Amino acid sequence: MALALPMPRALPRAIQRITARPSLLAAATVLLVCVPTGEKDVAAAVHITAADLASLALVALTAVELLRGRTPALPGRAAVLFGGIVFAAAVATIGSIDPATSLTGFVRLVQVFVLVPASVVCALRDRTDQRLVLGSFVTAALIQGVVGANQYLTRTGASYTGQPIRAVGTFGALDIMAMSTVVSFGLLAALALALAERGPGGHAGLRRAMFAAAAFLTFPLAVSFSRGAWIACAVAATALLLRADPRLAVRGVVLAAAAAVVLVGSGAVGSDGVTERLSSIGKVEAAPDQSVSDRYDLWATAGRIWQDHPVTGAGPKAFQQLRDSHAPLRLSSGSDTADPSMGFQREPLLSPHNMYFLVLSEQGLIGAVAYLALFLTLLVGTLRRASGPGLAALALLTWQLVDFSYGDIGGTTTVLTSVVLGLAARAAFTPTPGARPA
């Protein structure tokens, strides 16, 4: 005779709170990115992090709430755009040169560009939810910023020009761009939250705290020595300030230029390294360094792969299989990385380091149309309806779209892209009625 176990009369309080406010899982997804993974095999087929698990929990909770009728369905346009991504990835997987390998890529694409963003849209029910998620971006950035600043000041970071001064946070040298991504997102979220508190009714204490956080985060961003993050952050901050107040944008540019001169001139951020890195931005065409020339070669490689598979692409995760047969002979086999914890390693170049070229080569014209439709619709929507927390959605989306010009998905912070897309979709498709303008 089976023994019936008594069912608990009520869910634990923590689960009840999460069920009542699913945005807590979205915030947890952002914060858990900071948990070190100890991953040393970047070529592994599957990387599952604590943040990934939190994002999947959010997807599961959203699905349950939708089935119970407790969460409104996605807006029609959002459903169509996300459906286009699923269709493009499915077609590319079916026609792939290696469908078995592409299947794992299909699952990842659907997670990053469809399931998690759609779940974030459903989880952001009010302004409090939006601020909660944006606050998690700021908190994660401050954690990584403190670690990164300490690495630079104590010379315990990743190797840069032969010196262990590059700030990489808790991510290590194998995920060299991760800290700059987290810090950039946090800086922009803090700036947007501060701007949203201007004027009558705004919270002066919160505004000052967010401006202070944004100011501090410029230091670890500078010593990340990430040219791409600098460019993306400058473009996104400019878009944010112009949308909030054009006059404020002009003052912001003047203050930023003055601060840069003072910090670099005084050596506060390592004048030699930062100045050299800044000056190299202007040389990417005339005299590109090895990392830049490798990117150009990877983009050309992706173009050649696309020419062989123009409509549906070669299939998700096919770039790394076809790279050597399409790449020029001068392409490096990998990039050198080193830090105190792992020593010296060579990181293989397994992607074109450009999301648009990656989609074109692996998902063809069908994929390119689907992704561009999603990105452009979100960008136009956030530009039109950016107010309050929507300002942050505009800034974060702009940063991501610019970053996609010289980076792609992969690494610990990939799931943050999903949250950013969800925030942008929430602002573009379901703006908060009567939101107070920033």
C-alpha cells in the first residue's frame, strides 16, 4: 500500500515572492553572471552557467503562468518577430552541413533571442519590475568594477602589452570582453536611472547615487582596454543623452572630454596604456594591429562561407567547421591570453567576431532578414517611446547593436543580451501607460 505524503499547504515564502514577481528571476539572471565558472575549455560544445539556469527558470515560470492565464500573452508584433528568429534558425539547422552539431546551436539561439527575451517581456509588469532589473545591471557592474579596478591597481589582471594590468573582473582572461560588457551595461543603466529621476517628483538621493555609480564605472571600463566597449558605450551614452535632453548631451560631451584629459594626463588610469589604446582606434584602417587584421580576415571568411550557402546559411555552429577551408593563410590560429590564475593560453578564433556576419554565414539571407527585422523594430520602438526606464532600454540596445559590429554571442555574458532584448521589447511594444517622461 502506497504511503501518501502530505502536500505542503503553501509554497515557501521565497517561491511565493518569485511567483508574484517573476522579474526577480530576471534580476537573478543578471547578478549570477558574476559567479565565476572556472571554465577553461572555450571550445566545448556546451557551456551552462548559473545565469543560464536562472534564465531557464524564468522561462519555465513564464510558461506556467501563461498556461494558468496569469500573464498576458506577448504582443502580436513581438510574437511575429520572435517567431521569425525561430523559423530562420530551424531552416538553417535542417539545411546544415552538420545538423547534429547545429541542433545545439539552434537551442542556444532560441534561448538567447526568443525564449528569454519573451519571458523578460512577460515578467516586466510594471515600473518597479523594470527598475529591479536595471538595478541588477548596476549592482553586477559595481561588483565587477571593484574587482577589475583592484586587478589594475594591484597588477593582478590579465596580460596587456606584457603587463598584468588588464581588468577582467571575475571572468578571467579567456573571457576577456565579459567585464567590459557588464560594466558598460551597468554604467548605461545607472545613467538612465539618474536621468529618469530629474525634475519634479524625482528621487534626488537615487539620482545622485546613480550618477556616482556611473562616474565610478568609467574607471574599470577604461582599464579594461576594450576599444569596442569604449566605442559602443560612447555611442549609446550619446543616444541616451540626446533622447533625454539634447542640451544635456552637449554638456555631457564637454564634461567627458575634460574628465578624460584630467585622468589620462594625471596618469590616474594609466596614461600610456589608455592613450595608446585610444590612438589605435584611429589606425584600424590604415595600420591595423594583429587583433584588428584577424577580425577583418574572419569577416572575409564569413563572407566566403555565405557565398557558398546564400539562402539558408551553413547552419548554426558551422562557422568553426568551415573556417580553415575559407580563411586566408595569414589568419592567426588564436589569440594569446594570460592571467595569474591560468597562466598563458591561446584562445581559438571560433567565430567571425561580428554578429551580423555570423548570422549571414550560418543562417543565410533568411536569418539576416529575421534578425535585422527584430533589431530595427526594437530600435525604432525604443527611440519613439523611451521614457523613464525605457531610456535604459534604448541605451542598452544601442550598445548591443554597436557591439555586434565587432562581437557576437558567446561567453558568460551572452544571457545578458537576452535580458537587454527583453527590456527593449517591453519598451517598444508594451510601454507603461502614463509613464513620467525622463
